[in-house]
Amino acid sequence: MIFHVLTIFPEFFEGPFAHGVVKRAKDAGLLDIRIHNLRDWTSDRHRTVDDRPFGGAEGMVLKAEPIFLAVESIWPERKPDQKVVLLSAQGRMFDQATANRLSGEAELLLICGRYEGVDERVAEHLADEEISIGNYVLSGGELAAAVVVDTVARLLPGVLGNQSSAAFESFQDTGHGEGLLDCPHWTRPADFRGWKAPEVLLNGNHEEIRRFRKRTALEKTARLRPDLMK
Ligand code: 9D3
């Protein structure tokens, strides 16, 4: 899969994709991440990407033209499995089901919003979807784009030993829009500062361990995520 990220802060992405699962998947050729500087599609002396909002308001708005020119030059002929996603605070909430769906595309182009927002013609006439990563205020779409790339990348065939996306679809974890939270985990030492790992996990009785994990997953879900209890 090819990910494109369109941003006014290309340096931002030197960090997030240089480690762990995403880095290994890139090195293995399972995915490619191409960072594009929005200012490359401006033609004035100051490489202007923003302007004042019509109707008057606080702050600045990202202009439509550089964004349209960027997408049209990245994909001169856009195919049905090349999807444009606008990251904005007004978007539909990102979740594991959205990630699963996006992982079936050939290419994703993520547009990072900035300032007070993006000219609405991008959402209306260019983006296939508008996505937010949660109900809190970020300074821009860059962190959100990194979240989407990470979440989608780990679903791709071969990335986590996924055989094929189809075979693993029914098997993929939910990110907890449904079902229970994972059970709690412990590792060595069995006694850390007087806090003991549960004895049952040390005794090798696998039926008892299975029941313990089921019970503690339920208890933790009820306590931390009562919204998941039905
Ligand atoms: C006046 C109201 N706003 C400022 C407090 C609206 C607003 C404008 C621009 C809020 C956030 C932003 C910048 N955020 C994003 O571009 C963004 C975002 C987010 O803020 N939260 C969750 N997901 C996303 S994806 C992109």
C-alpha cells in the first residue's frame, strides 16, 4: 500500500514512521510512505498556502488551489482504489472499522488540515472522506495522519504476520468499539516492590488461567469502559 501525506510540516514525519512496526514494514517493501510539502504547489514569492476566511473570523484557512494541484499532480488519473482523506476536527470519528476498510485501498492520500481549517471545497469536491481522530482539539492534522497511517499499516498483509487481509478480517481486534477490553498482563518479577503477580498465572493450570483472564477482562471493562458492557 502507498500512503501519501500532504502537509505544510514535512519534517514532522521524520519521527513517527522511523520506528517499530511501520519502519519494518517500509523496509520490507510492504508499504511506502511519501511525504509531500503543500508549498511545492504554490507559485507566489511567499509560497502562500493560507488566506483570511470569507465573512470574517479569527485565524486563517488553508487555500483550496494548492491542495487540488497537489492531488492532481500526485494522481494525474485517479483510480477508484486511490482514496483522499481530509483530516479535520469536523470529520467522522476514526475507529478500527474505518482502519479495516481503508486497509483495502491501494493508495491513501492524507491531507493535514492546519490553522482554523481548510477551504470547504476540499471536503466537498476533492476528499472521499473527512476524518477526525477524537473529540479534542489538535493544532493540525499531522498527528492525526500519523495515527491513521500506523493503524492502517499494521493491518496490511505480511506486516504483523497477517497472512492475507481477507483471511484475517474476521479475526482482527476491534480497537474496542465492541467486545471486551484485553485482559490485564503481568511479567517477571513475580514480586515487584511487594506487589505480587496473580498466583493463578504461575501455576500452569491453563483452564484456570483462561477463566481468570475472562473474569479480569470483564471486571476491567466494567470499570474503565462501562459503555462496552451490554
Ligand atoms: C474555533 C474552533 N476551532 C479551534 C478551537 C476549530 C478547530 C480548527 C482547527 C479545531 C481544530 C483544528 C485543528 N485540528 C485538526 O486539524 C484535526 C483534528 C483535531 O483537532 N481533533 C481530532 N482530530 C483531528 S484531525 C485534524
